[in-house]
Amino acid sequence: MQAANKSIVLIGMPGAGKSTIGILLAKELGLDFIDTDVSIQVQQGRTLQQITDESGYMVLRDYEEQVLLREDISQKVVATGGSAVYSEAGMGRLKAHATVIFLDVSLPVLEQRVRNFDKRGVARRPEQSFADLFAERSALYQRYGDIRIDCSHLSVDEALQAVISAV
């Protein structure tokens, strides 16, 4: 794939490195960068955690779907929120216009990385544990990812190079 002809979308769990790798990837490829979580916060004037606390996780998922369906992703690197894969319409649009890369990270590594799960604004049922969320989303990431990169034991630079090699 030539980066100038198509966009790249990163999916994966919170803590997988989508935003960090996305920014570096955009810089490396000379593309613009979008973080859909930031887009939601800017449009709503609230943090993701405030949205879930005040309106519930399903409202956050609705906002996310709206961003996925409206955002101009042409010739961009897009870091999605971890729950983007719940939107069949949103993911269908992304897959039609981009290569979707699943940044796969094992649960034990994610648990080490994500220390603020309850305050991070994760779109999940109130009683849902991180492990349960991981189990629920894994099949969706596998389904929508065109390319899967195991980032569990990769540094940020190694993960970036793996993505560049894959595209």
C-alpha cells in the first residue's frame, strides 16, 4: 500500500498504543493524524470519563459512531477509541477507505500499562472488568483488523516499524 493513496486506521484495547504509534506513524508517512477520542471530547466539550459518568457508556458509543461516520479520514492515520469496533457502520466505513491495523497486546501487558481503568473514560458496562472487556472485544478486533500486529513485547519504535513494514 502506498500511504498517499489510502488511510491507516489503528484499532485495539486501551493501552495498546494506538494514539502514540498513530502520531509517530503519521509523522513518518507525512500524513495527518486523527484521534477519535479527542474528536469526541472536542465536539462534546467534555472528557470521555465525564460523558460516561453523566450520560452512560452507550451514549459515548453513540458519539463515537457519529465521529467514525463523519470524520474525514482521507490520507490520514486514525487512532480509534477502543470501543470503535462496536459500531458495525463505523467500522464498515473505515474498512472501505483504509487499511485497519489491529494492535494486539496481551491482557497481562495491558493490565500493567492501564492503571487508570476506572477513570479513563472506557465505554464499558459499569460492572465490567478489564479482563471481561478484553475477552468481549478480542473477537471484534480480529474481525475488523486487516492486519494484526502482536505488540505485547515490542517497544514503541519496534511496533511503529512493524506497522510501517505491514503497510
